[in-house]
Amino acid sequence: MTHAAIRQAAYAANMQLPELGLVLFTFGNASAVDRKAGVFAIKPSGVPYRELTPEMMIIVDYEGRVVEGNLRPSSDTKTHALLYKEWSNIGGIVHTHSTYGTAWAQAQLPIPIMGTTHADHLTVDVPCAPPMADARISGNYEHETGWQIIEHFRELGLDPSEVEMILVGNHAPFTWGKSVEKAVYHAAVLEEVARMAYLSRQINPDAPRLKESLVQKHWQRKHGKDAYYGQQ
Ligand SMILES: [Zn+2]
């Protein structure tokens, strides 16, 4: 089996999505990149998770061209390809339509940073790119979805190695990480903070965002130079 490592990583990541309750049916996809080879492995389109095998993962280059595989790759492949091409530090990407994350995307709102769970993972709201313009939708849609993400990061001055998640307005979450395992983790974190923020605003519509001292405390103890969260 060629590209065995990324096939196995992409397979395992895809299988985790339904286990974590992040996808229904065949919604969602995960991919893992091999930077030396310049290709990534992604789920085939429309195949139920229980039928997947590592051998069925499709090997694709950064232009979205299939290098190896008999099945059609995920319909979102061109979004993954562009993100790998433009953001050379990321190792894996996940896309889901997880319920709470997607609800914020449909509401066209960033997920506000309201608690320490959120601050353990990022110091800003989970960004929400605007819904795509008609010209982008009628053009090379999945490729343009990638640009929608990248341009929104540029507008906000965000670094994709620090903020590893976004909502695309009217669509759903995309997450990434140094590895596809990290991208899956971030997809689960996004869903959880989306749910917590939603519930908090239900209990108290005027609940404020987390104050900056707590944002910094929680971020620094996990990611700062004197981090002390977890084991050495
Ligand atoms: Zn989607």
C-alpha cells in the first residue's frame, strides 16, 4: 500500500468523527498530508463510515488532482487542497456539520469566548467567515470555500497555527492542526465550546465574554513558556 502512513491516519481520523458524534451518515471528512511527498489522503465521497478501509482513502495533490485511488474523493477535496497549499504548517484538516458549531455558522456569528474551556484552546472568538458571494458559489465552489477561509483569516490578522478553527457562514466548521489527530480534537473542541456558548446565552442572553485576565491565564498555563498543564 502506497502512502500507508497518511492513509492510516486519515482513515482513523474519519472513523473518529461518527464516534465523537460530530457527523451523521456520510457528512464530514478528514484528511492527512505528507509534506515530503506533497500529497494528502482523504475520504472517498459518499461511502458510509462502516465500509471505509485505509486502502480506500484517495491520494490527492495540492491542486486537488487525484494521484491514486479508484473512487471519487470527498466533494470538499478542493477546499482541503487549497488550505494545504497556502498554509504550509498544517498537517491535517477536518470538516463536519456538527450541530452546535453549524448552528452558529447558520446564525452567521463567531462563537464568543465565554469560558475557560474556550480559552484553554484559543484566545479569540471562533471566527465566522461571511457567507460566500454568488460569483464564488457559481464558480469553483469548493476551491473558493478555501479562499473564503484564508481571506477571512487575513482580514482578522489571525495566524492559522494559533487559531486552528473557523466557521464558514451559512455552512459549517472547518478545523485543522499539526496532525489530523489534532484536527479531529479541534473539531470536537469547537463543537463543545459552541454548545456551551449557546447554553450560556440561553440562560443569560446578556452573559459577558470571558474577561481578558482569565483568557490569558488559561491560555498561558497550557501554551505559554511556563506552561504547567498536563504532564511533562
Ligand atoms: Zn460541508
